[in-house]
Amino acid sequence: MAVEYYTVTENEVGQRIDNFLLRHLKQLPKSALYRIVRKGEVRVDKKRVKPEKKLELGEIIRIPPIKLETEVNPPDKPALASEALLAVLADAVLHEDEQLIFINKPSGLPVHGGSGYKLGLIEAFRQLRENLPYVELAHRIDRDTSGVVILAKSRQALTELHGLFRDGKIDKRYKALVAGRWKHGRQHVTMDLSQEEGTRQKVQRVEEGEGKVSETIFSSLKNLHGASLLEAQILTGRMHQIRVQLQNLGHPILGDDRYGDFALNRKFREMGLKRLFLHSASVDFTLRATGRRYVVEAPLPDDLKEVLINIKINAVERTE
């Protein structure tokens, strides 16, 4: 394998050299990648670089010949998406232009592989659209949550989206079905959250100043028999933010197998609720670079609509 020279394009501007190499040399173990950078075998404009070096337009990256250490012990082959999943994703595109793609993610599909899942939305979408030179997740939502997910088609768009999320310039709203009757009207909730000790998969409320601040504005869309349909406008993007806040308010999301009321979950399972009733319903923002405004909505999935209908039917039957 010969030395490769790569010229930095607009898609890589601002990206760290180590992250570029992780994507460019997918089969190379991380330890080997950092070793060739440390030894100076990777160069940018003929100069040695550190892993945190950020790329600039037109720079020339020298990538040394790579003899994979995995020839003796080959790594697991990348997971391939099924034709059924690819078909689902093809139909799930809500909007697309030269900068962004908006996907209506189905429940049960993680946004990326890992933690027991070899394949996520982004890996499957890259297989679906192999012609795209660049596509990356702009943010995350939980595996069991359905709805809008934004993908960026350029490094510049991704960086700007990260800035908009960080500055609270993206109006992102969810729909959630919660236990009990919501009597709080429009409520702005602020809580400090922190990961539970000994686990990275669960979050808890902590005393003010001891965790990361989470903010959400909740408002009622509809009161039903034994449940309420809420809209949640998130002002921060903390892990499991909506789920933990509603649990602490005494209105856990129905179908939540981690923070929910398990007895109520069984009751509503009889009405067809087989998963977390949380849906990323809409986003509204403007890209500064282009001045283009995006207002994208994902309709409530049929399985969740059916639950709402069944609750109404059950309430009518109780009154007869």
C-alpha cells in the first residue's frame, strides 16, 4: 500500500485530524491510529501534528502506508442493514436540501451503533445513500423515542447546528403521554440532573449546583382518562431530560420502562402501548450561513395514535 495524499475539502474544515483519520481509516484500531500520529507518520503540509490539530481548507494530509494489524485477527465485519430497514429509512425522509436531511426515526432504532447495537440510524443511512460524500448526526435522541432527527451533509452545516443547539436557537418540541391529569398549565421546569453512581444509562435529580441544569417548558395538549398528552419544549439537551423531569413532577411518561410507573405501564399495555410514548414532533430554526428557515414536523406514529383512540374508547365504555 502506497503513501496517500489527501487535500482537505470544505467538508473537513475545522475537523480534528484524529477524527478525520478515524473516519478515513475505519479498519485501523484507535491505538494504532494514535501511534502513527505520535510517531509523525501522519503529516499536514509536511509538518508533524498533534491529534487535536484542526484542519484548514486546502491543507495536504500525508497518510502513511497502513498494514493492518488485524490481518491475523480480522475485526468483525461492519453490520449490514436489512432491506426492510433501508426501505423504512428511504420513506422516513421528511425534508432534504443541499445542507440538511431530516429523518422521522422509528422507535427502537438507536441513532448510532454501540452499547449492544452494531447498527444505528446513521450507519444504516450511509449504506442507503452511499453516494453522499459526507453525512453526520447533528444530535441524538433515545433509542425508544421516535421522531425528527437532523443529519448534516457538510462539516460546516454540522458545526453551525452544534452552535445553534448550544446557544438555544433551535426550537425543538416533543409530545409525551404521561400518567394522571396535568393541572400545571404551562410550566417552565428547571432541574439539576446527574448520572446515577455506577451507571451511565440512568439519570437522577440532584441538589441545585450538584449537576447539569436542565430546562423544559411543558404544556397540556389534551387531558384523557387517567393520562395527559403534553408538549415539551426543551431548552437544554440533557440525557433523559424529559423523562426524569416528568417522573419527579409525579407524571411519568407512560411506557417508560426505566423511569415510569410499571403498574400503569401494564395497564396501558392493554390499550396497545408497547413502548415509550415520547415523540420528537418538530424543529424550528434558521441557518445563519444561508438565512434559510427550517420548520419540520413529524406526525405522531400510527401505533401512538392507536393508543390515544383506545384510551378514548375505554373511557366511553366505563361511563356506559
